[in-house]
Amino acid sequence: MPTYLLTIMQPGDGSPAPPNVLEPIMRDVQSFNAELREAGAWVFAGGLHPPSTATVIRPSGDDVLVTDGPYVEGKEHVGGLTVLEAPDLDAALEWGRKLARAVTIPVEVRPFQDGATT
């Protein structure tokens, strides 16, 4: 079955929303994850720390450089991800719609290349 990546596109610098905003979102995300598991589509999901915690490892000739910070600076960053199995893109998009409603921010749906398995 094809595997898809749902990427949560979080605005801002990665600072968490205030508890009164974040708590209902996290309840909805937990419900989404439970529904995904019950459907047998869940592979993996998780939230990420802010982009300021990122480390970039870059090949440079015969050496490898390690630098602090995100690879790309931007107004949005990856705040979390879900990997799921779905029979086709339409089914994956429906899961993406449900996740977008739960997190209340944009979600990117992208298929893994052929041969990706869990």
C-alpha cells in the first residue's frame, strides 16, 4: 500500500501557542491519531521541537560541516509529521483534511517514492 507523509506547516518561530489554544488542538490531534490507528493506516507521527534546535550536517569536500540552526529560514517550518498508508492519493488527502482540521494550520500531503514500505 502506498505510504504518504503529512507535514504540518507551522507559522512563526516555533514558539508554542498558549495553553488555551494548544490544549484543544492536542485533544483533536490525539483523536485523529486514534482514528488513524483504528483504520490501520497509522505508521508514525510526532511533533518537532522549534527550528532553533535544528542542526545541519553538510558535506564539504572530504569533510562534513556541522552548523546550528535550520537548513532553511522561513516564515513557516515543519512543526510535526505523520506517516500513513493509504490506498491512493484521494484517501491520503482525506486524512490530510482531517489533520488540517485538527491542527488548524496547513498540512502538506506528499507520497513517498515507489517502493517505500513500512
